[in-house]
Amino acid sequence: MSTEVPAGEGKKDEQAEPLDVLDPNVTRFELVKEALRRDGVEILHYEPRFPVPGTKEEKRVVRTISFFFVLSGLAALGFIVAYIWWPWEYEFGGADTWSKWYTPVLGALLGIALGGIGIGILTWSKKLLPVEELMQERHDGASDPVERRLTGATLVHIGDETGVARRPMLKRALLFGAAPLGLAALMPIGGLIKDPGDALFTTGFNPKFNGGNPVRLMREDGTLIRPEEISVGGQITVFPAIPGGATLKHADSPTLLIHLREPDAEEARNNAYEMNKGSQWENLIAYSKICTHVGCPASLYEQQTNRLLCPCHQSQFHITNNATPIFGPATRALPQLPISVDEEGYLYATSDYKVAIGPAFWERERK
Amino acid sequence: MARFIAALAFVGATYTAFSPGIYADEPTDSALTLDEQRGKEIFDQSCISCHGPDAQGVEDRGPSLIGVGSAAVEFQVNTGRMPMARQEAQALRKPPMFTPEQAAFLGAYIQAIGGGPEVPEDVDLDNLEGADVANGGTLFRVNCSSCHAFSTGGGALSSGKFAPDLHPASAVEIYQAMLSGPQNMPVFADNQLTPDQKRDLIAYIKYIQDDQAQGGWDLGAFGPSTEGLAIFLVGIVALALATLWIAGKS
Amino acid sequence: MKRRKLDVKQLPAKAAGELDDRFQLASPLRKVLTKVFPDHWSFLLGEIALFSFIVLLLTGTFLALFFDPSMTEVHYEGAYAPLRGIEMSKAYESSLNLSFDVRGGLILRQMHHWAALLFMAAIVVHMGRTFFTGAFRKPRETNWLIGVLLFWLGFAEGFIGYSLPDDALSGTGLRIAGGIAESIPLVGSWVSFALFGGEFPGDSVIPMFYILHVFLLPGLLLALIGVHVGLVFIQKHTQWPGPKRTEHNVIGYRMFPNYVSKQGGFFMLVFAVIALMAGLFQINPIWMFGPYRAEVVSAGSQPDFYVMFLDGIVRLFPAWEIRAFGFTVPAVFWPGIVGMGLFTMLPLMYPFLERRFTKDKAHHNLLQRPRDVPARAGVGAMALAFFIICTLSGANDIIADKFNISLNAMTWGGRIGLLVVPPLAYLMTYRICLGLQQHDREVLAHGVETGIIKRDADGRFYEVHQPLAQPDEHGHTSLEYNGWTVPKKMNRLGALAPTLKGFFKPIEQPAPKPEADGEDGEVGDGEKREEITAGK
């Protein structure tokens, strides 16, 4: 297009008389200018990038753009080839494993293919399209006052025609009809609503999940636990030994069982809240693993300092003092699970947690 | 050397690294073997200032080593954590002062006078073929990833302490660390995690460390934080430069 | 043969004619073709988000072919050995298969995730541009509101997408979301149960999130993006002040071919950057996290960056729980629900608040440089500082670990920083803006510093200034500031030879050296020299 246009400063000529658009002798550029004029666009500056076609410079630009398009095509072909023939199936290995480079190779080739097209088009736009600066009127703001008045009157008239204002009974009846209908439309969402009941107050250690009998502790693989199987200064994650006790069905139940050293256990016993008295079994102490802040597993047990850190929001709990929070955003101590050892020598929970585990909620003290 | 001893004394005052007396046995009276004798010589030269004669510990300096076992000694010495160089929130891994052989002598000596956990001889940690990597992964996620992170790259603990990166640790060192619970790490003795489970666990750690990241550079495997950094430093910066080029006058 | 060729040439015109016969397209089409768009690099930032969204739709459709949003437990038997035989949800299994057992699945998953990050990052940057330049003022408040909503929709859509693979990291995120939901007074536990279909994690959250993620939220996003872009089109883009530019015109280039070709090329570049990042940088390696289990967590668990400010403020907020009459308002309610409510409402209200304070009810189509509205720039800097501190605190454990800082110190640093830094940012930005304003006015009055130091007869040194217009008898020029860049360097005035274009070698010939003009033969000597000495 640009080459057809006679070169020249695009300063809009003041046209004395409107252009005769249908005159066959009018040039195309004159038509374009006329179109712009009619659309409220004024040309401030317009010049073809290469007024003389076929210069060395222009050929150079054309070659550059072509290069990027061709590069893009080659990379896209490479992408197809790599997609089909590059070994892709996962295998263990170091950086010399071919399949590890499948994704990087695809990404690089796709990136080059897309980028090549992009750079090509942009170079075309920047280097070959005419330099232009145009000015268009905005016509923003309110509509014409006459229009506004006419439309306003029409609207009010339509309102009058319905007669809602004159017939208050209809208005009320419609309101009565529509409001319940709107509510009725919301009802299906009610299918999502479930009564929490006491679910938040019980865990898998509640005897109700074990036919009323106390629940034993188990590992994630289902094996029961004897007290001597936990190292001094060690910790283990335990679950209620009920069907599905270690699954997400009982996501509120994971418990951290810690074997304290003698002096620490003594300290913990002395510090125990009234509620937690007798919950320890010898030097073993069990706390809910679900953080009382927002429920992450608080499981970073520091066996020398006896702190328990939650990795999500850095709440820190003091294990030998009822797991009270000593730092961070958590406000409440981790609930302690009362444990003992049965006649067969396995650890079990003498009762469920005595307070709701996990994050706080409005009615958590109303149990 | 004097400065070094002074530093040791200074450090020992606040440092309690070992779980004291967990595995305390009656000290053996039998005469030491040659290896144990060598260990004692090294001990009397380099460790005695903090850990005291016969490793009984020195109050406010260093804990008793009776009952810590050879696993703890070899772990601490071979990873360069012992002897400590200066006071820190926790002992750092550094080039070891002693050769593995010397560390073994030291371990043998401490084992001889106090007993304690040792790496069982029938566990093959040099060749992890045949270990159940998937089981190891499960154990890793339950027991280890909360501190050492999913990528084994380590993580922060309270008040400046941290769980170290596991990449430099050898299979035997990981085993010893689980046995002895160095510093704030909980103890995972062989009665809690069986030697086979430990081997699975180590095999998993080594697997994910030796497996080249799938799908490009892992950005340090820190999770979403470095990904967020990358989208601004790479994505937004590259495209902002592109906008400058696109809108620039030519 | 000849006739047929002619026909082919006439075909487009004929088709156009047929179309116009039916739809009367000529004049509306021409209005679109010749619509004028202003040109500035900062106007392209929003497009990054738009184009990322298109990439998200494309890659997301591919992922949906393979993803199974089911929480049924299965045993993994795929290619990734360390997870083989492990029990996991179908959602996680299908995400793993997408990464390991579908050819090219991993790169599309990574493209989807990087595009999501780019979408949100571009929204943040674009929002900053709109804010600092006052582009949200009348008549564009509606588009600002839509923009803020788009951020929050993107936030929700992104968080839900991050939850779908059901790996341990995303499950941890869900657990936190559940904990925050539970903190709502009165109805918290009911909200949480509705969300999870029972006690966390339930068995319905993934299917529910899936339909939200692939249908409801993208539909809303698409609709709002359509309105957002449509309003820009109808109301015409704002422009920077400059020669001839007024509130009532728009100066730039036409939609076709200039604008559209640049947009098309830029779309390809955005797409390319996403593809490159997806190929070269791993993102969200779900196979490393393992399936979600309630007892599993990794050190350094974080959400994606656009949720990190929420996580950060939850980390920083002190343990202030209200317990009264047997009821509890958990501490996390304040940052998690009230805080997020404020972060939504304050930006939504900002245009109206500003209008109230400035009593400026006029139409504005010209942008403002941030320095010209120091109070707004200060507020923006304050908000940005707040956002950045919250976001950094969202990664404070990683920062603590990698830079050997105490974790507790990081938390306290964040808490104090959150109170101290934003006001400081306001004050500093305010002063910097005033300083920049003053400098502009000074240059307009006295001219550009030339770097030429002169010594006068009584030994005083002074720098020669190049005035920007003919100075009066005091050496001052009475140029008015027009809200646009004031030239501050001599080469901006054309005093130095312009830089030659071209990257490695010049693509244009250097301008011919001016002939030694006349008597003394010095290049560039002449009127300019004389002018310089005039200034002071």
C-alpha cells in the first residue's frame, strides 16, 4: 500500500470543496484521506518508510523479516520432529539422559517458532509500514442534551404505560411473587450445606469409631505401636487404629507421639494443665499434629529445645508446657491426646481429645 | 591451637549437642583394643577439653558422650561438625578435621567406653539397588520433609536454627544422623525405623537427588517462591523490554 | 485461463460486496479500520495479561482432556518409580500421568502454570500503571472496578487451579483455606463444610473446584475481560500529554495495519516467553510433593506468588484471638477474611475516594505523570510496600534459611516493617515527586545543564545552562509545564549527534559532517555556541 502512495508530507490539505468520491479519477489515497476526514481523523504526519521502492536498505529489512519467518518455520518443523522422535518417556538419570531434555527442547523450539513470527511481524510493522501520526476526535462525555431529553422522556413514558406507579397493588403483588421465586432459585445451592454436627469435635480416636472401645495407636502402614518402639528424643506420627484411620477420612487424627527425655517428661508432667493431667504415659506424650492456627501439620520437632514448629506460618509450641504457643500466629495450645498402654503392650488413647483439634471456629467452646 | 581450644571452651559453654545418656550402658572395664586405644589418644588430645576425661562431659562446656555410640561420633566428626569452630545457633557442616579412619578410631573408643547405637554391619549402604524407593518416599514425607523440605534442600527451624541440606550427606551419614539425632533432629533409632526402612529412605533421598530435574531447571527447588521471582525477573522483564522495543520510535 | 485469473482477483471485492449487501458493513467496518490508538510502551502491559489468558484457555483445554477430577483412591502404576504402588487420588494420578505418561503433557502443564503466573503478574503491573498515571479517573472508573475484580477472579481461579492436582503442597494450601473459612464468625464451620462437602478434606472439593476452574470462573473472566477491553475500545484509550494532545483528541496510529500488527506480534512474543519458560524452568513439580495426606507437609510450603501476600499477612498477624460468651473469633479471621475484604474494598473505592478529596469531577483523557500527583504516588508506593512486605513474608522461611536469618527475626521484621515501611514509602515518594517537579520547573526556567563550567572575571565558577526558549532579561524563560517530559540532557535538544540506529552495525549512514562552516573551521560552531553563553 505504502508504495502506491505519493510521497509527501501528510499535512492535511485544506480542501475547499468536498471530494467527489465517485469521480473515477480520484486516487485511492485521496479516497482514504476523505474516509479519514469523514471519520473525524486528521493526518498529522504520514510518510512511507521507503519513498523510493527497492533501495538497498529496504531489501535489507525485507531480508531480516524473511529470516525471522523462515527461522520460525524451521523451529516449528524442529518442534514437530522433536515431539515425535525425541525420546520422551520418563527414566531415571542425570543430565546425560536424553529424555530429560524433551521438555526443554520442545520449549526452546516452540519459543523460537513463536518468537520468530512475533519478531518478524513487529519488525515488519516497525520498519515497513508507513510512519503515521493521526489525530482523532474523542467525542466522549455525555450525550447531546436533546438526545438525553428525548430518551429520558421515552423511558418515563414507558414506565407510565406499564402503570406500575398508578397500580400499587400490582407492584406489591409482583414483589411478593418475585422475591420468593428468587429465593427459590437459590435453594439448590442449599444442597451444599451440611450440618457440621459434632464432626469438628471428634477425631478418629473417639471410641465411637471402635465400637465404644478405646482406640489404639498405629503407624501409617497400619502396624500397632509399643512404647519401646519410639526412640528417646524421637517422634513418630500415629493414627487411630481403626479402618481408614490413616486415610483422609480421618484427616483430623494424625498425632505426634514424642518420647521425651526423663527430665523433660518430668517438666511436662509438672506443667500439665488440669485437663492434661495423667495424659502422658511415662515419658511418652502425644499432641495433635494439626496446628491450631489454620491446620497445617505442625511437625518440626526440635528435640533439644523441645519446640514444635509449624512450617506453614511459623507458630512455635512448647512441648514440655502443654504445647502452648510461644511464637507466631497460633493462639491455642495443641490438644493433648491421653494415652496409655493396654495389657497386650500396645499404646492406645484412653479417650478422644478433650478439646476440638485444629483451627478455631466460632462455636468451638460450645461443646 | 590455643585459640582453637579457647574457642572450643567458649562454645562448649552453651552447646549441648548430643542426647546424653540415652543408651547408657555400664562402662566396659575390659582393656581397649588397638583401634580403641588410638581413638583414646585422639580424644585425649582434641576432645577432652570439652567432653572431659573418659568422655564424662564437662559442665557448661560439652556433654557426656557415654552412650552416644559410634554412629553419633562418626557423623559429627566426618561431617566436620565436631570439633566446633565457634559459637553458632548450631554446628555447621565443614571440612572434617580428622580422616575417616581417625573418626572410626574415635567412634570405636566412645563405643567401647559407653556403648550406644552403631550402624549395623549387615546394612548395605554402598549399594542401594533393590531398596523400595516408593516406600522410602512415603517415609521421607512423613518423617523428614517437614524439616528438610520435599527437595531435601533443608529448611528453617525456630530462632536461627535450621535443618541442613541433605545433598552433601552420604548414605552412611544420613543413617548415622537418624540413629543419633544430632542437635535438634529427632532420633529415629533402629527400633523405630528398621534398618531396611532406613535403607529405603536413603535410597529415595539419593534417587531424587541424582535424578535430573524433569521439565527444565528446577530454580533451586524451593517451591513457588522462586517461581514467583522468575515470573517477574524473567517473564515480566523480558516482555517489558519487548514493549519498549515495540513502542519505540524507529 | 485469463478470465479465471481475473475472477480470482475480483473475488475479495465480490465477497465484500455480497456481505455488505446483507449486513451493511461499509461504514462500521471503516470506523474500526481507522480507529486511532495512542502509542506508549506502558499501554501494552495489560495486553500481557490478555494474551496470557488466551494461552491459558488453549493449554487448559489440552489439560482437561487428560485430567480426571476425582478423589477416588487408586494405586499409582505410572512411569515415575518413586511413587509406584502408592495410594493417591485419581486427580493426583491423572496429573502425574499428564506429566510422565502423556507425550508433551509436561510442557503444556508447565505452560499453563507459567501463563497463570504471568497473567497475575501482568495484572499487578498493569494495575500499577493505571493507578500511578491516574488512568482510572472519570470516565474510566468502571474499568478500574472491573480490573480489580479481574485480579480477584484470577486469584481465585489460580488458587483453585493450584489445588486441583491434589498433591501434598496444594492439599496444604487447601487446608489453610479451610482453616481461614472456619474462622468466619457464626457460620465458619458451615462454610467449611459446604466447601468440602463435610469435614476437611471430604471427597467433593476437587470435582467442585474443577467445574469452577474450567467453567464458571473462566466464563466470568472471559466476560469481564470482554467488557474491560470493550470499554477501552468504546471510551478510547487515555494518552500522555504532549504536542497537540488534548483532552478531546487522541493522537496515534490507526488500528489497521499498525495497531493490529503490533498486537499480533506482541501476542506471539508473550506466547514465546511462556513457551520458553515452560520448557526451560520447571514449575510445580507435583511428583516431588507426593499425594496429599493430612500428616504430610514440607518445609517451605508456599502458595503461588499472587496468594503469597495473603499467606504472608497470615504469618505476621499476632495471636489475637477473641473469646467471649463461649464464642471464638480466631486470630486468622482478621488477616484472612477482614484483611482480604479491605484489600478488595479499598482499591475498589479508591477512584471515588480520590474524587472526594480532590473534588475533581471532570473528564480526564490525559494521563498524569506520577510526580505531578505526589499524594497519589505516595499512596501507591505505600500500597506497593505493604504488598511486597506481605509477599516476602509469605516466603520468610525460605529467606530465613537461605540467607541465614533467624526465622523469628524474619517474622518480627515483617511485623515491624508492615507498620513502618509503608508510611516511610509514602513520605519518601511524596518528597521525591516534589523534587522531580521542582527540577522540571527549574529546567524550564533556567535551561538544561550543559556541563560547561565557566569562570568569570572575578573568579566565580558557574555552569552554563542552555535555555529551552528565548530568555528574558533575567535569563529566565517563561515556559509552562505541560505534564510531559522536560528535556534535561543536551542530546535531547539535538546538541549532540543522534545515536545511530542498529544493534551491531549502523543501519543508517551517519549524517554528513557539517562542513567546517566558514572562518574558524570548528565543527558545530556557530549559533549554538553563542546561545549557550547566554544562559547562566
